[in-house]
Amino acid sequence: MSTAAGRAGAPDTPGSRSSRLHRLMALSGALSDGHDGREVLRLAASGVARLGPWRTEAGYLPADGRLVRCPLDSSPPPDFPPPHSSRPPDSCLPPRSCAPSRALDSQVNGLGGRDGAVRLPGREWSWAFALREPGGRAGNPPAGYLVVSAGQRPGDDDIALLGLLARQTGAALAGAAAHRREREYAAELNRARQDGSAARARLAAVESELTYRRSVHDALSGATATGDTEAGIAWTVHRLTGFSAVVEDQFGNLRAWAGPGCPDPYPKPDPGRQEQLILDAIRDPRPVYVGHRLTAVARHRGEILGTVSLVDPEGAAGEREEFALGHACDALALEMAHLRSLAEMELRLRRELVDDLITGTDDESAFARSAAVGHDLHGAQHLVAVAWTGLTADDAFVQAVAGAAAGLGLRSLVARRSGRAVLVVQGRPKGEELYLAVAQELGSRAGAIGLGSRCDSPAEIPRSYQEALRALEVRQRSRVPHGATSFDDLGLYRIIGTGDDYREIEGYVREWLGPLLDYDAAHRGDLVRTLSQYFEAGGNYDGAASALGIHRSTLRYRLQRLREIGGHDLGDVETRLNLHVATRVWKVLGGEA
């Protein structure tokens, strides 16, 4: 110990030193017998006064990362030798001050594990000894602290003696800690032996539960691999639990039922029930009872995809049934999400293919890519353009168009382009049938369809697409803008441009047919139709009268009225040509349904 810790006091005689060493040895034996840290600290505190004219002010042990002061008992250990008579008793020292204050606690905690001086009121010398076992490294936290004070500074030998006591106390604390660990280990071992049978029973129960869960996992994995995922999951859950199992979509529509008791007909979905079920599922991720069904929700990334339920009117389902139900929902959600992802990928590939076909691509690549998405581009194809008034060509619109085409048995590729739905249809579609099917899907007839002419190779698809757009535009600008128009039926409009040319054409029609159109509108007549049919029949009276469903004499009367009202000479070749062209354009513009 450095002389900086204190200065030499009164010299000790050899006898007094040997007496104190004897007491220290006896104290060391008592410390070794300490059962715990507090007892060891009390013994060390009581032994300080037996070794010299010193006093223990406080003792500290670590707790929760700090040094905490412990209450000390000043009674000496049993059979501890009395102090040498030449030493002044503890009562000769100044009276003990009150318990160490918080300032002392702060000083000790601030020493950082080292020995050091502390300040105490009324004491000339006060020292905090770090309690470490012999050989303990200075950087390691001590096992505690012992604060000792004296009325005068002790000598170097006295301080060394106190330091030796501190090291022995540290060793005793380490031993007490080791004994405590041994006792705890022994107690734990004894408890483990006593609980061995219970632990084995628990282990067997856990093993059984794991086996059951593995069987559930394997069974449901096999169910999703069959192809009919929903039915497979329902029958697997029914077999695992013994309860009838029900799979519904997110709207409450039945997708699969396994087991007895399936209602026929199945009740219509209740929107209020589905909404409440969703709210319950958000609040509690575990299966919940909805009526007499224990229901779990299949969710993927927060989106509800459907439900799986057990029909359990008695409420007899337990944890295993809940586990099977929850795992079934996980399997259903993953499989449905996977199928949706595949569908979205196929849809994207189809749309990209249609875009490339419209803009132009090589035949070999087109054949290979179309085959990959299940469409055969070999043979005749027709392009179809679809637009609906007041509806945006979003995914829902495109899906409705695709559904209508599929309902008619048409094999097609469908995409969205320039605000329209575009179809590449295998074979020749019937325009009016497709129009009515789309109108039924959308719930509105306010739309138009344009059909391009036949193309026999992918290289001809861009041309058919432009023709479909032309047919669509003509239909939308006609007097009857809703319906279907084929490019093959446009007649003169196939060679007439777009834009302002429409006004020119309509002016041309008015120029030649205006008086007749006005007469028909005012008198609900049929003169323009009669003229059109007369020209289509090549001027043959019998053929025209038969097509119109009238008598030959009636046809003659109408033609005479045409000459009178329109002021045209039907015998003039130039007049006949212009009137024939005008009636053809009138028909394309929707003059005749």
C-alpha cells in the first residue's frame, strides 16, 4: 500500500503486530465460514475494531449495476480474540456519527472500483477499501467496498493490515458467491430430478403436438398440390378435425364444402356479416365464432382473400382444431396469392404481346410468345377495338370485355391501348353478338365496337388494327353511335379519310338526299330506304319490291314521289351514280339499322 494512503502513526511493537495478525487469521477463518455476502461483510465490519483503533463506517455490495450500502452488525464473530490491552478501545474514539449520508454513497460509487480516500465529517482519516479476491484484476469490478475511518492517520503497517483484511474479505465474498451458486445449482438439480417425470410428460406432449402439426402441414401441402386448391383444403380440414369445413371467398360466396350438412341452395352472402367478420379478424388474428361457425380469415399482405370455417354449433373445437383452421387459411392465402400473381403475370405478358403485335414484330417471335400464353396466331385473326361512353378503359373494363368474348367462345388476346380495349381474335367474330355480350357485362349499351378485316399472319395485324379503329370511329360518328361496325362493311368509307372529311361526306349526303330525308322525318316516310333498295336491286322492280315487302305498283308510286320531292331524274346516269353513293353512305352512317 502506498504511503500516500496515510502517514505513519505510533510505532507498533513486534508483540502487538503478532497479536493483530493472530486476530486477522482468526477473522479470516470466520469470513471463510460466511454463508452469504451480507454475513461476510458484517463479519469484516465487526473485525475492524478488533484489529485496531478504527471504525467501520459503511459496507457496500453491488446490486443492479450500483454499489448499495448494507446494514452492518458490529458484534464480533464467535471465538474472535479480544483486542490487545495496549490498544485504546473503540469507545475512546469520537462518537460514531450518524449513518453515512448520500454523499458517501456518491463518493464510493465514483471510485470506479479502486481504493481511495473519502470525506467524512469529524474523521481525520477515512478510506474506502475495494473488496477483491487475491489475484483479482484491478480493472474488474470489486465484490464490494468497506469504508474505514480513524481519529488519526494510521501508519503504513496499519493500512497494509486493513488492506489485507479487505483482500481476505474479497476472497470470502467470492467464496460465498461460489457457495451460493453451488447451492442454487444443487437446488435446481434436485428440482429437476423431482420434476423429471413431469418434464418427460411435457416433452411427450410437445412431441405429440409437433407430430400433429407436422401432419397438418403435410396434409395441407398435399391438398394444395392437387390443383383444386379450395376443395382440397376443405376436405383436408374436414378429415383432420372431423367437423364440416367451408371455404368462402372474401364476399361470402361458397367455394367449397366438405362434410355433411351443406345447405342447398346455399344462402346468399350477407354483406353486413362479411363486414363484421373482417372487423373481428382485424381485432383478433385467431379464429372467431360467427354464429355456429368457427371462422378464420385468409389474408395475404393485409388483403382478405377468403375464409375457412368449421361448422361447430356445440362450440367443441379446441386448440388443435384452431391450429388446423389457421394453417388452412395460411395455405389458402398463399395459394390464392400465388395464383393471382400468375394470372397478373400472364395478363401482363398478353398485354405486352398485343402491344408488340399492333406496333409490328417478326412472325417467329410472335408465334412463340403467343403459344406461351395459350393463343394460336396461326390462321385467320381479326382485330377488335372496343370503347364505351363514360367508362375508362381500366383493368375492370378490359376484364369485362375479355369475359364477354370468352362467354361467346372466342379465343382472344386482350389488352388496353389508347383508352380502348383491343382484342386479337382467332377467327371472325360476330360484331353485334360481341357488342351485346359486352353491353351485358358492363350493364350499359352506350358503347361501340370496330372490327378490322382478316389478317393471315402477325405481320398483317397492324393493318387490321388500324382498320378496327377506322370502323370504330365511323360507328361513333354515325347517327346510331352505339353498336358494332366492321371495316369490311364500310364501303366508300374505307377510302375516305378522317377528321373534317366527315363533314364533307355528310354535306354530300344532304346535297343529294336532303329533301327526301326531311320528307321522311316529317311524314314518317320510307323514301330514302326505298331508293337505296332500288339501287341495291340494280334497278329491278320485282327484286326491290320483294326486298321492301311492298307491291310493284307501290314501288312505282314511291319512285314517282322521289322524282317530285327530290327533283332528280333517275334516268340520268350521273344522277343515278351520285344518288347510289349517297344512299350507301347514308346506310353506313346509320340511316338503316
